[in-house]
Amino acid sequence: MQEGQRLGEATGGSGGGVFVAAKAAGTWAIGVDSDQYLSADPAVQSVILTSALKNVNVAVYDVIKASVNGSPLTGVQVYDLKNKGVGYSTSNPAVQPYTAKADEAAAAIIAGTVTVPN
């Protein structure tokens, strides 16, 4: 394994190299799937500004709950900011100056005043 990689990441550790490269370049990186700041090697944590979160637990809970209630989910299910299916991490203290703006943007997306292209 290379520096910056851990077993068990959603990407199987393959994304860890980007953090090593970001550190070497003196720049930021953004994780994906889970809060990679929390699972990264401490040597590279400081360059992980945030992570784009896929909150798979929300979908799993919905499927189980619907099945238990006798109404299994069918068809396409969409998970987004509104139903907390996706999000962003704020574990790195360096992101704190940007959190209020990110929260404002998320609220505007949820309210429908900002449309995210697909």
C-alpha cells in the first residue's frame, strides 16, 4: 500500500494516491463516497478539504423500512440533499470558513431556488 491509502475505503484504497499528490503539490483534494478525512492516513488528512458523501445508509434504511411496512420500494429511487442521500463533510477544521456558504447553497438547492444541472 502507498502512503495515504487505507484498506476499506469505498474506492478500495485506489483514491489515496490523489491525497499524496495533493500534499506534494501543496494543494487541496476532495474525497468521495465517505468522509475520507476520517479514514485517511494522518500524513495526508490536512489536504482533504471535504468529501462528497454518498449516504448509502439512507437508501438501505428506506428499503428495509418499506419492506417491513409491507410496501417494498420499486422503480428508481432518487437520493439527494433533500432526503439526505448525499452531502458533504466538514471534519477538516480548514473547511469551517466555507461551511456557512456551503450550507446556504445546499438550502437553496433543497428549496429549488438553485437548480443543479444533470
